[in-house]
Amino acid sequence: MKNRFQYFSVGLISVWLGVFGLLSFLTMVVISFMQHDADHIALMHFTFQNYYDLFNPIFFKIFLKSFYIAGIVTALCLILGYPFAYIISRLPERLQNLSLLLLLLPFWTSSVVRSYAMMSLLKTKGLLNSVLLALGLIHQPLQLLFTNQAVTIGLIYNLLPFMILPIYVNLERFDRSLIEAAKDLGANYITAFRQVIIPLTMPGILGGCTLVFLPAMTLFYISDLLGGAKAVLLGNLIEDQFLTANNWPRGAATSVLLTVIMGIGLLIYWVKSNRRINYDSVI
Amino acid sequence: MAEENIIELTGICKSYGGQSILQEINLSVKDGEFLTLLGPSGCGKTTLLRMIAGLDKPSSGEIRIKNQDAKDLSPQERHVNTVFQSYALFPHMNVFDNVAFGLRCDNIPETEVSKRVTEILRMVRLEDYPKRRPAELSGGQQQRVAIARAVVKEPLVLLLDEPLSSLDYRLRKNMQIELKQLQRKLGIAFVFVTHDQEEALSMSDTIVVLQQGRIVQQGSPRDIYENPKSLSVATFIGESNIFDVSIDSADAEIFRITVENIEYELDNRGDFKTGDKIHLLIRPEDTRVYHHSEISDSTNMFPAVVSEVIYKGSTVDLIVKLPGGKLLSATEFFDEDKGEDVTYTLGESVWVNWPLGWEVVLPYEK
């Protein structure tokens, strides 16, 4: 009975991922090698043209900028999220659960709605500027909305939980006697943190970074809403090509390229970590 | 050797959330001594060890390490190192780096680190595995890394928290000998926590018996075993046959008691008075069992019937039943010189006694 249920649930997830993950990705791969045609999705004609087009300086600039913003977002999420995860993992169990609930509470609202809310906070006559003006900290409203900073803030706000959760999971089952052993052997807190805690929570850190970095490049509605026309991320580029330019093959090629870059990153980590970190002993 | 007290605990109390863990602990550890904290789980022995290490703070009382008040000393300032029960080896570092960790924390030059680590790894016979990770080592090897990592710092005292409890029986026996040899070689004091009385007896210079957060007895292994101060110590360490009796008459020298309808005259070593209730303890190995054919004079002997024979190789353990129904255990050693016959059959009638004076007499508890 239990076995049948296992087969069913694992099977269902596999089919789901197969159809909506793998199959749709493979479709994109196929389309990315097909020819663009204004009247159809694509023409059945094998070509490298779509990838060749991506070596255009404009695309290259968008790629770089997306990496840059995603990198900053990831770094800030890590800096904010690690201490947060650390503190939660040290709380009594009841408070831990409450904190996690509070952390996930915003997810009960659509992230598009939350981004609109963010707009009203950041706009020229928004809440933030009003408060700062009232406090006399600034004399004229700051231009926040429709800047890269607004996009960065919006992305951090939306993605922070994805950084916190994997690190929290890692820290929560961290063997505290290792910290005591480090102190016992003469390590001060900084040494213990740098040489014991950080290396052993590296899987969580890298997991969190992966979960933040990729969406940070592709959450197009956030840069649409908060960045206006100025901030074009890879996500916007892909969105534009599919929906505005109606150029499916090139959109597909952009997506595939992004996937390949991320895949290479994960592969490098996987190869390195197999040599460096023994998972059996960490977990 | 200088009989200097390396560690002195005075009036240590500890409570967690209103629950008292340790009460009024006074204890000193001499230089070069192998001291064992022995007690059942939950008696507070690990907490005591952690307080010496600086990982826990006492609720009240004073800890002095080398005559210095340790109250404000952090774990890294105490010159005391711990071998943790779980070993707590750093899984992401190899054996060499694990052992070198403590030295590198002290900013010791890398050439000296390398020299000292290599030396200590040779001492614990791990010189062939410096590049292995803890997960690639056996339990006994991990144990030795944990010890090497702690002693390479040349601590004043090495604290060991049940370090052998996760090893199998044979390995544990070997490690007991190795630890003892290592301690002699290093000449530093060991404070060893265990709940295994056999381990405590075979390794220690001094045993401190802890029960329910109190020190109930302290002394050499022999002293603890032969002269337990209370029934709880006597029953925790080794087995005993216990008779609860009242003293028929007593003077300063001797007292008389009646055990199983037989009168005995014993030396009065505990200042007992007529009418006092006592526990009379006889260790199984002191309980002698004789075939009827061996005995011509059965004065001071219990008649008994053999009800169980357990062959143990070097000994035969017997359980004999007294006429009143009480069961006694007796351990008989094979002694080929005397030609004693230690073959017993179930249901055989035998005589039982003990060498007078080898008994332990304790005031009545409960």
C-alpha cells in the first residue's frame, strides 16, 4: 500500500517535471535551431543564426548587466540572509517555526502584487520619500523608482527567502560540538566561523546562491514594474523576443544559452565539491 | 612527581531551569594523574567536564586552573583540551589539518606545526594517513585523531568525555591500554568520564563516583571496590551478595550477627552498636563454594543448592540457593595447582562461606 503510494507520488512528480520541465526545455532547444518566420512560430530549417545573433554587442551588454545585477542581488541576499538563517537556527524550536512562518508569509500574496506594493513605497511621493522628508533627512524626494537600485531592492525582497531557507536547513542540522571543539582547540569566534562553520555550510550557501542568481536575471516583471524602460534584464530580453518581437527561435536561443551558462556553473561546483566536500560526513 | 593540584573545584553547583544538576562538588586533579569521573548517565559527570573545559559555566562555586581563577577564562585560554564523545572531528579537513587546527589557532609557525603534528601522529600510529578525511577512517582511528588533536596542544589536562563508548568491545579494550600508555608517555593529567565501572577500575589512579549530582566516594580503584562507602557505590561497582541484618550484640572490637540462622563474630570496624541494622556485602569472587566431600567441619557455612552454572572460560559463575530461598552468586576460579574440583551439577548440595574479614559492612540505608 505504502509502496504503491510512493510509486504514485514519485511517478506524478516525474511526469510533471518531464512534461513541463524537460519536454518544454527540449522544445526550446529544438526551436532555437530553427529559422525565424514572422507568420509562424518557426520554420523547420536548421540554422545557427539565432545563436550567432546573440553575439551582438547589445545582447552582450544586457547579458553583462544582468549578471552584474544578479551578482549584486545574490551577494546582498547572502550578506543579509546568512546571519538571519544563523539566528533562526539558534532559536528554540517553537520560535524557529514561527520565524519560518513569518518568512514565508509574504508568499501567500502573488509576487506581482507585492511588486506593485513596492512601487507605491518607492515612488516620488511614496511612503519612503514622505517619511524621509518628514524626518528632515532629505530635502527633496529621491528618485528611486525606475532605477537599477529599485530593481535590486525588489529582487532582494522577492528572493531573500530562497537564500535563507537552504542555509537554514544546513545550519539547523549543524553539529554544534564542532564549534565547541574549535573553541576548545583555541579558535576565537571568527576563526571558528571562517574555518568550520562557513566551509561546512557551503552546500547551503551555494544552493541559496543558485536559487537567487538565476531568478534575479529572469524575473522580468520586477524590472518591468520597478525599473521602467531603463533596466532591461535577460528576463526582459527573453520576454520581449517571445511576446513583442515574436521571434521565438531567438528567444529560445537566449534561454538555452542562459541555461547552458548556469549549467556550466553548477557543473564546476559539482566537480570541485566532489573532490573537496564529503557529503556523507557533512550531512 | 610534584603533587601539585592542576585543577581545583570548590563548591561547584549547577542547575538548569530550576533543576539541580550538580551540588557542592569539591574536587582536585593532581598533575599527571588519571582521574575518572564514574557515574550512571544523567549524574552530571559530562556537565562537570564541560565546566572544566569552559564550555559551561557553574551556577556557583569556583574553578581554579593552575592556581588561577578560571571564571573569566574562555575555553581557548584554559590550556585544557577535550576529546569529545562524538569526537567532533572537522569532516572537511584531513587528518593532518584536524590535528594542526589547534596549533594554527595559536599562530605557531608552519614548520613547527608540521613537525609537531607529524610527531603526534606517529605517537598515535596514524603517520600513514595524514591526507585521509575522518569519514575514511575506522572508529578507532577517528578516536586516535581526536586524541592527537587535543594532546598536540600540550594541555595541562586532557578531558575525555566517554571517548570509548562508541567502540566495540575488543577495540575498547585495546584503546584502554593505549590511552593508559599514552598518558604515561605524555605525563599529563587525564580527566576521564565514563559510566563503565570496569573501564574506570582498570585505567584510573583515582575514581570519583558521582551519583545524582553529588560525589559519593573518591579513592583509588582498589579502595572504591574493596571499601565502598555506601550501598549505592557497592552495587554500582561490581556485583555483591547483600544480607540485611541487625547486630545482636556489639562492643568496640567485635559485633555478632545472625545470617541465615548462623552466628558470626565480625570485627567492628564501623563503630556499630547493638541493635543497629546493617548491610553485609560479600563479593561473588569472595564467596566460596565447596562440595560436600571437601568439607569435614561445616561450622560457619551455609548449606545451599546449586541452581545455575555459567561456564565463563577462566571462571565458573554459580548461583546457589540458600534454604530460605535467597540466591547468592559465586565466582570460582580454576586453580589447577590446588586441584580443586570446580565442576558442579545442578541441584547439587554444597557448603558456602566467605573468608571472614573480607566482607563489607555498611550502615543500613533505604
